[in-house]
Amino acid sequence: MTHADGDADMPTFSKSAPHPKERRLILAAAEDPDFDGTIEAYEGRGGYGELKKAFGMKPEDICKEVLDSGLRGRGGAGFPAGMKWKFLDRRSGKPIYLICNADESEPGTFKDRQIIHKDPHQLIEGMMITAFAIQAKQAFIYIREEMPHGARILEEAIEAARARGYVGDNILGGDYSCDLVVHRGAAAYICGEETGLIESLEGKRAYPRIKPPYFPAALGLYMCPTIVNNVETLCNVKHIIAMGGEAFAKIGTPGNTGTRIWCLSGHVQKPGYYEVECGKVTYGELIHDLGGGLLPGRKLQALIPGGSSAKVLRAGERFTGKLRSGEAFDWGIDDIPLDFDSPMAAGSMSGSGAVIVVDDSVSIVEVLANINAFYAHESCGQCTPCREGSLWMKKITGRMVSGGARKEDAALLASIGDQIAGRTICAHGEACAWPTQSFVAKFRDEFEAAAQRNPDEWKNREFRLV
Ligand SMILES: Cc1cc2nc3c(=O)[nH]c(=O)nc-3n(C[C@H](O)[C@H](O)[C@H](O)COP(=O)(O)O)c2cc1C
Ligand code: SF4
């Protein structure tokens, strides 16, 4: 496998039969062994029927269905898609752009590439419905550089859709035209941040823009109103048109509607991606039932519930409080519902939907050292707290795992994290600070011990930073 073909023979973890606790909406065709992802197979399952239906509707009515559906963004922040579309500055008279964020850069996340590889037309159909709904002049799929095979699949699929009149000039023979192009990314985590992505798409270095004023819905691509949505978010639009916003809102739980694809990795028997109804399955069920449980003889040490930037949860912790609905909760890790609001109520987040299981076979200090090495490498360098702080955190956890740490290092590490979060241009500041803040707070004993360890003790330990 060469770098240029990095995703060509990627493991797919595909499963033909869904687990009884799964509900496949987005993955229904993709995981069907008889489905090959071609336009013929897609049309054979009724594909592009929702595009035809949507083109018979008024654009504002499509936007209303998406608003009513309660669909929340699947890229990280969980912001309601219909609300974001409402924020588009239509009074400026400038062209509107649509961008699909297929950068999929958060460590632990591998769902978007599966959709792209196995069911590219679902994404194209979702995008063209969205483009029509927001009256976009041009649409883009920004895909990360390391996924050249996915980019080729999309390019071929777009050509097939164009030949059928689903993309390009006079779509379905009507007045509306919108082209869709694939743009290969710049191979950096920060290209997934929406304003960094926009800068990159404009041909520049992916320096995130400050918000306000540069909210993409007002000042996005070429300073024009722009919608950036994640792959999975845009695929959902097709299903909302199929069943209507109200029916979609009945899937999942109030405020956490639809299904969600969770990427399960780390120390579990059956790592993979699993699509379940939001809020109807817990983290415990994902790990122990769908994921087959922990590895033999091992105990859970920690859980990262939503991608490497999410705050860590320590095994044995209890989470208590009140939900937005006013309902009181008292959960252990296993009881937390898999949705948007519950991990947040437990002090973390669902983020990009990447669930990383850490058992007792590894040093928790090494886990953070790896995470810190990643974030230090990926800081774009514009803001001093993020640029310097991420490097200092990497340096301190580095010396903790390789000997030579200082007694005050645990406290120093925590204080650096505290001085980054909330003081930067983009959320990479939080993304790099939250792991350190939460790991040190929850595993203070381990970090204190690492800081005081005799340097010779870990000198010859095998440890490889990412
Ligand atoms: C550092 C950083 C990296 C991000 N990477 C991604 C990514 O790879 N894919 C993604 O969809 N969103 C990513 N996001 C979130 C995007 O900025 C944006 O919120 C998202 O694409 C919006 O789509 P959604 O509303 O459909 O979730 C990232 C955010 C940050 C701060
Ligand atoms: S927070 Fe970090 S990644 Fe974001 S703009 Fe500042 S330096 Fe760049």
C-alpha cells in the first residue's frame, strides 16, 4: 500500500446482518452485501427518488422539513442543520456555496470514508437536495488528501450522476443548475475545521478565521454565504425528504433525533462502526453487546466518548445531574445514552462519534502523551496559547513517559491546559486542552506518580509516539 493509495485497501469492518440493537438508515445500502454502490444499484433501490421529490417542492419547504426534523450536525459540534441553513445571509445577493466536510480528521473517526466508499450516491443525492434547498450556486466535497481512493470513487460517481441529469446544468431538466466538484484536502487536521477548510479551498494555508465575524453562513468561501456540513449530516437530508421532518424527529429521542454512526475502537473485541437510534442504546451496550466486550481478562480503565479531543471518563466514575428536560440522572459510564446531550451532561461530548476504549493494559500517561503529540503536530500556529501550549504539553507528557520528569509536572501540565482553552481563534485550542485537563484531573494519581518516577525506571520502556 503506498501513501498515494492510502485508503484503497482500508479495512472496512463490514457486517452483512445488523445487530438487533442497530438501526441502519444511512448504512442500509452500504452494508448490504448485494449492493455495489454503482448508480444502477442505487437507482435500483429507489435512489435519486428523493431528489425528484425535493425538486417538486419549494426550497424553503425543504429547509423547513430539515428544521422540523431536528437533525443535528454529525461533524462534531452537533449544531442543528436547519438552524444553520436559516442563518445564511440571503440579503447580500452574493452567490451561496455548499461544502461537504469529508476531511474526517478527528482521531478515532472512520465513518464518513465508509459512506463514501460504499454508497457515494447517497451523499451526492443529499448534497444536491441541500444545494437546491439553499439555492447554492456551486457545491464542493472537501476530502482529505489521505483518501485518494475515496476521491476517485466520488469523482466517478459525480460523472455518472451528471450523465443522468442529477448534477450540473439544468438538473432534472429544470431551471436550477449547480455543479459539484471534489477538492482534495491539504492533509492536516486543521483542514477539518470549517473556516480552515474554507481557506484551504481558496488555495491558501488552512489558517482558521475568527468567529465572529467570519461565520461561514455570512462570510464563508470567497467571503460569500456558505454552508459547511459533514458527510453523514448531508446523507440524512435525503431520508428527511423521504419520510418528512416530523417522522424523522420521531426516530431517536427529543432533541437527539435520527440515527448516528458510532466508530468503536481501542480495546474491544469487535471494533467497527455501528449505526443506532440516538439515545436508545447506551455506551455500555455499544461496548459489550455490539462491540463484543473488552478483551479477555481485561478491565476498563477509561473511555474517550467522542474522538480524541473529548474529555476522558474514568472507569468507576458516577455522573449525576439533571438533563435539559429536567429529568435527574445517575449514571456510570455504561449507562450513558449514545446521543448528543448525554455525554455532555456527563462532562464530555459525543464529538465526532468516535468511542475509544482504554483498558488496564496501557499506561494512561502514555495515552495522553500520544494524544498530545498529535495535537502539537496539528496546531496551525496562529495563536500563541495553542502553538506553544500544545508543544509544552507534548514535551511534559513526553518526559513523563521517557524518564526525566519533574516533581511539579502534573500541576504544570494542568495549568497549561487551563491557559489554552477559551483563548484561541478556533476550537483546536479546546481540542488540545481538554484531553490534558481531563486526564490530569481524573488520573491525578498516575500523573503525580509519573512526575516523581525515578528516570531509570522507565528508561528502556518501549514507547512510540504517533
Ligand atoms: C480542529 C477541528 C477539526 C475538525 N475536523 C472536522 C472533520 O474532520 N470533519 C467534520 O465534519 N467536522 C470537523 N470539524 C467541525 C467543523 O468545523 C464543522 O463544525 C462541521 O464540519 C460542520 O458540519 P456539521 O454541522 O454537519 O457537523 C472540526 C472542528 C475542529 C475545531
Ligand atoms: S487554536 Fe490552534 S489551530 Fe486554531 S487557529 Fe489557533 S493556533 Fe491555529
